[in-house]
Amino acid sequence: MEGIIDLLDSKVNLYNKPSFIESDPISIPHQYTLKEDIEISGFLTAVIAWGRRSAIISKANLWMELMDGKPYDFIMNASDTDMKRFEKFVYRTFNSDDCLFIMTSLMDVYRNKGGLETIITDNFKYHGNIKDAISGMRGSLMETAHLKRSEKHIANPTSGSAAKRINMFLRWMVRDDKCGVDFGLWKNIPMSALMCPLDVHSGNVARRLGMLDRKQNDWKSVDVLTSQLRKFDPNDPVKYDFALFGMGVFEGIS
């Protein structure tokens, strides 16, 4: 495994730097400096982070524009009239009903429950793992009235989902390595507890390198892969997401 570790470390050094930001959805929260703006814009971007990255970024930018470029202020103060501007918001299978549900649920979270960091961190402290922290956060969001169809847009790892987009969001919020890509805003969840954001790219590269033998990109595979990555770096296993994703997307390894 020594050769694989050296390869992955070299790819982390290649991709985990500010030049990575511009073409990645993480560029959306990097437009902001206020902690809550970063959290909210990052979460909303992560919710629609599938498909072409350029399309994700374009639609996420539109979402921020519809919130007057001030996502936290909008979530805290928007009226029913303000919300009408989202009635035609669509991204692939994510429609205006889904959009309004996500935003209304965030209004409840930030106005009544202390914000995303509070509910995720409290669930992490109580359960001691990211899987149940995600599930607990999802439960809080689902307390807002919604259509059944909207539930698919917030992954549920207890049902087997890899929860790639939420794990990616947590990487953004928690990792603090001073490299300028991830934010490291949330201090009460250790980097060692994070789970790898597993998608088709990272999964295929992991299989090529012999780190994952399961065919499904599900939570069991997330657990297997992250356990392997912890052997390489127990304190910061998900730094290798940069390597696996970068090798898959930028180098075409599959």
C-alpha cells in the first residue's frame, strides 16, 4: 500500500489548493465571508450538486442571486412575497416545490433551532458518528411540511444512501488544513470523523487502486473506503477525496 499512499498524497498536493476552487461547486460559498452565508450557500449548492459542475455552479449562482446575494439575511427575514420568486426555480429533477421546502426548512433551522452547525454538531455529539449526525439533521429538516417527492433530495444514510453531497458539505465545513479550499468553520466535529464523499468518480478510482471491492456506491462502501483512508491518515482521511475525485474527473481514470 505504500505506493498507493505516495500516489494519493501527491494527488492531494496537486488538487487541494486554491486553483481547484474556480471550477468546483465550492466556489459558491467562497463568495462569502460571513459564517452563516458560507453555511447556507454551501448547503444549498450541495443539495443540487450532481451533473455537470458548470451547470451546478450556474444554477447555484442563480439561487444566490434570487436571495439578493445575502443568503443568511434572506433565510432570516424573507416574507411569503419574497419566496414567490422561487416558483419557477428548477434544476434537473429538483423543482420549485423542492426548492421552497429546502428554504422553508432552513428558515426553521436558523430561526428556531440554532442553525445547521448546531443541529449537526449536537447530533454528532449525541451519536458519536457522522452517519447518525446526517440522519438527525435530515430529521430536523423533514419536520417542515413537504411533499414526499422532496425527501429524495436530502440523503438518508440509515437507508443505505452514500450521502455524497452531504458528506461533501461536511468536508467543506469541518476540514481545516490551511490550504484555502475547505473552510474549517465547524470546530466541534473532528476531521477524523468525516466520511469520504463517494460518487462514481471517486468510487471507480478507489476500485482501480484496490481500496474498494464493493460495486455499489452506498453507505457500506463509504464505510469501507473511509476505513481504508483512515489507515493512510487517521487524523484527516477525507483529504484523499481530492485525490480520488481529481484523478477521476481531471485525469479520466475509471
